[in-house]
Amino acid sequence: MFNDLSSTLALLATRRSGRPRDLVAPGPGPDQLRAILEIAMRTPDHGKLHPWRFVHVPHARRTEFAALLQSAYRAANPEPGRLEIEANERFAHQAPELVVALSCPTAGIKIPVWEQELSCGAGCMNLLLAAHAMGFAGGWVTGWAAYSPEILAAFGNPGERIAGFIFLGTPAAELEERPRPDYADVVSEWDGRG
Ligand SMILES: Cc1cc2nc3c(=O)[nH]c(=O)nc-3n(C[C@H](O)[C@H](O)[C@H](O)COP(=O)(O)O)c2cc1C
């Protein structure tokens, strides 16, 4: 566990996503998953709206999830090829745990929807950090399924959107660092000009 400042910073500096298909057992147990989700909920949230929610897809429901993916895929692609069917099947069964993150903004109020969507993204990030702190890795992916009306109907309510499928587990191999942007490309000093 990370319990001093330097190890907390090391934790933040070393987090990496895992590719969902490379995440294997063990995944977080029920108590660990709850703790991860409780940390995800501790997220900046203008107006205390909690404009996000998380749906856990238990292992016992992965077969139904696969069937949902296949039928949603067929709704947009009536004659899917074998490779597409296999890819959907793999997606449904990969990684020990799966959480579907939903953005649930309220329109027409003082807090802009944009801010509510940012809060949802922050919640997903907190979820990944909590998983990393427990020694797991997470993979936050979207793909066609996140934008499918059939999949959304199975997980969300009207007006909600799928922010991502967050797969959790243990990386099958050590995660390699990936290129990061140059500091100067993304950080600058304001020169005071209006
Ligand atoms: C909203 C969102 C959706 C994403 N969807 C995908 C995806 O569908 N497929 C994919 O390979 N990576 C996707 N990514 C990127 C990965 O989650 C991850 O950021 C990337 O693999 C490297 O992440 P790291 O810097 O955390 O290691 C998505 C990221 C975000 C924020």
C-alpha cells in the first residue's frame, strides 16, 4: 500500500492502462471493487449532482453481455463476418471485471452539461487510480459499443451516455511505458496579455 508522500507520487507517476485483452486473474474481489468504486465517487462535482454512475457487469452475466453485443452489432451490420463476431465475443469475455461508466448530466440547469461530463471523466480516472493503488490495472475503452443505442438502452436511461467500459484485472505481462507529450507542448506560462 502507498502510505507516504513519495510513494503516493510514485503511484501517480507510474500508473498505466492495461489492454483489456491482456488483463487476467486475479481481479479485484467484491470488497476491493466496492472500495475502488467508492474512490471513483470522490470526484470533483460542481453542484453535488453526481452526474455519473457505474454499472458492474458480473462474471455470471458475461454470456448475456456477449449476446447483447452480438445483437447490437447486427442491428448496425446485418451480416457480420466471422472475425467481427469473434471480436465481439472476445470483448465481452475479456478481463476479470468490467464496470460500465455512464455520464448522466442534467440539462437546463445552472451547471453546464460540459462540466458534468468533465466530472464523469474525472470519476473514471479516479477509478483507474484506485485500481492501480490496489495493484491492479484498468483499461478504459469505448469503441462502437459505447455509441450503440441498443447497448446504451441496456445500461442507461434516456439522456445518459456510456463514458466507457472499464476493464480491471492483473496485467499478464509488465506494462511498458508509452510516449507522453513534451512538457512544453502542453504546459505554458501566461504572459499577462489580455
Ligand atoms: C474516453 C476514452 C475512451 C477510450 N477508448 C479507447 C478504445 O476504445 N480503445 C483503445 O485502445 N484505447 C482507448 N482509450 C485509451 C486508453 O484508455 C488509454 O488511455 C491508453 O491505452 C493509454 O493510457 P495510459 O496513459 O493510461 O497508459 C480511451 C481513452 C479514453 C479517455
